[in-house]
Amino acid sequence: YGAQPPIELIRQWHDHGGWFNRKELVKFNIVDVVMVSAMGPPGGGRTFITERLKRHYSTTAYSDFSDESITQIFKTISGYFFSAFDEKVQMLMPAMTSATIAVFKQALNDLLPTPSKSHYLFNLRDIWKVFLGLCSLSTKKSNDPLSVTRCWCHEVQRIFGDRLTDRADLAWMRTQINKHLESGLNMSQADVFVSERLIFASFMTQEIDNRVYEEIADMKQMKETIEEYLDDYNNVNTINMPLVMFLDACEHCARICRVLVQPSGNVLLLGVGGSGRQSLTRLSAFMNESECFQIEVAKGYGMVEFKEDVKKCLMKCGVEDKVQIFLFCDTQIVKEDFVEAINNVLNSGDVPNLYATEDFESISSSCRALCQSLGMQPTKANLFSAYLSRVKKNVHVTLAFSPVGDSFRNRLRMFPSLVNCCTIDWFHEWPAEALYSVAKQQLVNQSVELPDMEGTVQMFQTVHQSVEAASKRFLKTTNRNVYITPTSFLELLSSFVQILADKRDQVETQRKRYSVGLTKIMDAEEQVEGLQKMLVEKKPVLEKTQKEVGEMMVVIQKDKADAQEVSTAVAAEEATASKKAEEVQVVKDDAQRDLDE
């Protein structure tokens, strides 16, 4: 019947004035309580509220702000901040406010969410974020209309343009900016966009207390500065990040740094695997001198362990008053309850039933001075409210999600704070410059020696881009996606290096075998040559010996013949002697017989 237990409990209090204790069978009567509730229209993560509950309320509906009200709000904000700026800058503010609201309205009409662009959701926070960036300017560096206008273009691109996924939408964004530049702000496109990239940041100096939000005109200097930060990071941390800081990566780094220094600045990084979302977040946190906190998912990791990790991070923010960058990626989502907890942190800085009794003691002791400085009584509720305000000031959630598949769309629908409370940065496919830089660094770092290094690197770049183009044609033809990610490119490089090493080992083994064989043959030839030389030297001796042996054989033959003659004569004499012996024996026997008789 669509019943929801929390809603039914509230309805029971409205209907019956309390609840029953099922153990003691006693009714709790709740008195002197006035219920005030708030709800949004169903959809976008908000569930349907039953009429049986709503009938107990006197309903007051809030309509959307009119354009005049929105204009008045942001005129007041900008007028207060820019009162210290030059008068020409102050005169720009009404037109800049109107242009921002016009871009917002046009985005609502033209950039509609679709299954592949489910993050195309806009609200009034986006206008506020534009002015939040404008209010980061300094009178020392940006006290002229052109600088402020450039900053306005930059902020509009960051808030509305960084989430756009294809060239058509990016062209739409550029058209809107150019239109309002010329019609509302009376600036030409050529004066504002003097280079290909428009970037404002504050990290060009490493002294964090002296940082100023200003335009970076020299892209080469920005790249060198970020590479210095990367070297410092690798020297400090045990786990190195061998990143290639091509211009697109530097720009993403600047975008993340920009959000992380803003109050309640949270980032939703959308891109496929290997695009550098987590690495750039860690580097950006280091550049802002903040600590990057990330959970470690192991076997058996569940909601209890996740809440402990979240509590540890939030306690650092609230109790120790340290800035924490909570990095969370979709591969760490073991249960969807994780995303609900993140949604609560984005919304209020708190997760229900997160803290134990002993935690409240440390919260009270750390926030008592803060509560008194705010002029509030140090009650339990006020202490926790002060603690939450400190948490929201110090915690910056960075979400690294992949837009591929149904999971991302479902999460945006179920947990709208993922879009509403975050600045979105879409990671496009790597440009040719990035592919070239990454391929060259990978090959150089692994000490790969090639006869034509430049040609090989260009070949890898061409292969990857051609496969990307083929995947787009395949999508149009068959309506099926084949994702060619930066990870695919890195795997291509590693496979090439591995196969090249294997083949070189194989060739080296065969070369060694061939070399050993040649050595053996040469040794055998030397031995045969020595034997032949010795044979030549021994030949006269051999001939002499053969002659002597021949002569000796003649003598031996002669002696043998003489010995044969002697042997014959001896045999005849032996026969004669034997005969005489027999005759003597007969005489002997006769004589013996005579004697015996």
C-alpha cells in the first residue's frame, strides 16, 4: 500500500497523541509539541507522502522566485562585495547579474537531462556559485572591468560549462557567453578571450596566506608550478604519483583547487577509469595544504566500518578544526547505504546515529569556546550546532564517479544532493597533446630505447584516436557503446613495453646462443689447425719410424722362419725321445715284475 514506517509513526502521533511501548504495554503520550514539516514535490529522490498524513497539516506552498526577486538578491550581494572596487566595476554588476540569470534560465530550457546526460540539473545554487567565484576577486589584482568580466566568463564556464559532455553543448555555452558579452556587458569577444584557455586560480604562490584569486595568463608557467607541487608531493609521500601534467590535466587541477577553497565546496568528478580523477584530487588537496581522507575497502567492509571512517573524518573537521578532503569513488560503494550517508554529509554535514556518547563529550569540550564566541549558551544542542557549522566549513567531499551505466543515473535520482551540493567537472577524452605526453613519459620512464621514438609515440596517439573514432561510428551504427578509456591507452603502452622486452630477451637469448656456437666453432678450428701443424711436424718422424718398422718386420719374418725350423726339429726329437721313454718303461715294468716274483 505504499506505507513507510517513519511516516506511519508520525501519523500515529497525529492520530493518537503518542505511541505504545510494546514491552511494558504502556502508552507514551507526547504533549506540548507542535509539528512543523517540510517536503518537496515527489520525484528526484523525494518519495510520495500519503494523504493520511498530509491531512493533519495546514499546507503552505512556496512558488519559485521571480526573476525580479533573484535579481534583487544577487544585486545586493554583489553590490556589497564590490563596493570597494572601482566605480566602473560597480556599474557592471546589474548587467552581470541579469546575464547570469539569463544563462541560468536558458540552461533550464535548452540543457535538459537525458539518460546519457542525467546530471544536467540546475538550481539557484548555480547562480550563487557564480557570484561566489566573483566575490573571491581582490581589489589589488582585479580592479578593472575587463578582469572582472573575464572572471565572470570563467565562473559561468566552470558552473554551467564544466558539466557539458559533447561539442554541441560546449558550443552552446560559448554562444551564450558571447551573446551576453556583446549585448549586456558591452565587451567584445576578442578582448575577453585573448587565449585559448581562461583560467582563474590562487595557487601560483606557495604561501597559502598570501594567495589571491586571479587570472593565469601564462599556461607554461602554470604547468611548471603544478609540476613543482607534484615533485613536492612525491618527495613527501611514500606512494608516488607519476603523473603527466598536460594542459587539460592542469586545467582540471585548477578547477578542483578552485572549489576546495570555497566554503562548502564539494566536487563531483565524472569520467571513465584512468582519467586521473583521484590522482588530481590528491594533488589538489596537497596544493591547498589540506589532508586527503579516503576509505580502504577490504573483505568484510560494511556499513558499520564505513560509518566509523566517516565519523573519523568528520571528527577531524569538527573537533580538531582541520580541513579534510573526503575522496570517495564509485568503486568503493559496497552498499547503496554508503551513498545515502554521503548525501547526508553533503546536505547537513551529519549522518544520523553516527556519534556515540563518548564522542559527544569530546565534541562539547572542543566546541564550547566556539559556541560562546558565537554568543550562544553552551547547551548540548547549541554545542552540536556549532560543531556541525565547523564540520561544514572544513569538510570538502570529492566524488569520483563514472557516468557509464544505470547505477549513476539511479544514484542521482535517489540522492539529489550529489548534483545540488556539488560543482560538476566532466573529464573529456584525452586530447592529442595528452596522449603524446603520456606515451613519451611512459616509454622514457621505463628506459625503452627505440630507433624512432617520435614516430612510435605518434603511432600510439594515432591508434588510440582512430579507435575512439571507430567506437563512435560503431555506436551510431549498432547503438552499442564500446568504451575506449585512458586505461585502455595505458594498457596499450604497458603491453607494448612488455612485449618489446620479451622479444628483446628472446632475441638476446638467440644472439647469445649464436655467439656461443660461433665461439665453439672457432675454438674447434684452432684445435684442428694445431693438430694439422703438429701432424706436419711429426710426418718425417713417422716416415722414419715406418721404415724402421718395415726393416724390423723383415728380420722378424726371417727369425720366425728359423724358429719354425727349430720347432720342427725339436718336435721330431721329442717324438723320438717319447718312443725311447716308452721302450724304457716296458723294460722297467718287466724288471719290476721279476723282482716282485
